[in-house]
Amino acid sequence: MEPQYNNKSTAVKRLMREAQELSEPTDEYSAHPLEDNLFEWHFTMRGPQSSEFEGGIYHGRILLPTQYPMKPPNIILLTPNGRWEINKKICLSISSHHPETWQPSWSIRTALLALIAFMPTSSRGSLGALEYTPEERLNLAKKSQNWICDKCGQISHLLAKNKAKPLTKEESELINNVTFKGEDTEQVSKPSDQENQEVEINNEEPVFNNILPDFFKDALCSDIGMYLIYIIIALISILVARRFYSA
């Protein structure tokens, strides 16, 4: 029995439209909703060329909220890849970890394109990220070609020879921003003495204005950042309790 959906729902109408647009797989990616759940999609993507993921085929899940596209999806990788932990929600600006950066005009295709572009960048200790060697990632890329999903079957059969449609201007800007953001944050985390002098001399306040939000965002996404938050909460609880019992 097919599930019944409210056809007046913005999320349902949007997802049905995207399902139609993504009905034909390409050589770079494919995505489709599960037969019994419009709000859970499975996707397959090819590893970026000229990277340690080249030749790999990676499969995952996209969990969409009922408020989509006003709220971002969760993205989960199922295929071992050496970049992200499997069966764990990925922390990216295009995922539910950062709803403040999500744009309702973005789509599942946009998220997949950004995910592919972001894959070769440094993890920088982000939540769920892995730091495997290039050799280990290449080995996993070869093994991924034979990976089988219990719902979709052999994932290598889910990609086609059809070329993906050209990127829109908005998609190109998003991919450039995701890639540049990774490189920019990595450079900022380890500035040289010369770079520090240049910043002091030029007094480039806009640079720091852009960097600080990203710094705190990456800190919150790191495992260490989460532990620090737990410790701070515990200390506040202890102080409140002591104040209460001493009164």
C-alpha cells in the first residue's frame, strides 16, 4: 500500500518535483526517495577526479524534515570512504548541523554537488570527519565499487553514462564557497608570522569578521568542542546546586 501524503504540503510538492527532476541518473550522481517514504532518499555519487577518492562510488541517505525546504536535510554516508564516518550525520553548512547557512532555494541536487566538491578538503576535526591517508582512501575507493545497499542493490549500477546538466550560477557559487571555505579556514588555523604582520599592518577587519563565525562554527562541530560544552554545562549545574543548598 502506497503511503498517503498531503499534496498541499510545501515539502511534499517540492520533493515530488525534485524526484521528477532527478529521475534520470547521471555519471556523477543519482538520488531517489524510498518507495515507502518520500522524506528519506538514497543517493549515489562518484568520487571527485584527481583526488584520493577518484574511482570510488559512494552511497548514502538523505533524511528530510517535514519543513523542507525551509530547513536543511541530514546527510549520512553508508559506504566506507575514509573522509566521513559511516552511519553518522555529516556536519556541513548544507546539512542540519547549520540551519543558519541553509537556503530554501537549494535542493537535493545542490547538496550532492556541494558534498562531492567538499569531499577532498581537509576535515579539520569536524564532527564525524576522518583523517585517513591517501593510500587508505584509494583502497576504500576500489572496494566501494562492489558495495551493495540492502535497499538499492549494487550501487555501481545506480550511476549512468548520462552527463549531469550544467551547473547553474547559484550552484557554482555554492560549490566555490564550500571549497574556498575549507581552504580559507585551514589557512587561518595556522597563520604564518608574515600573514599576521600583514593583517596588523593593513588592519583588515572584514577578514576577521568573516573568519570568527566560521571558527566558532567549526569549534562547535568538533568532538573536543562538544566535550567542552558538556563540561561547562556540568560546572554551571554544580555552581547552581551549591548556591541553592548554601542558601
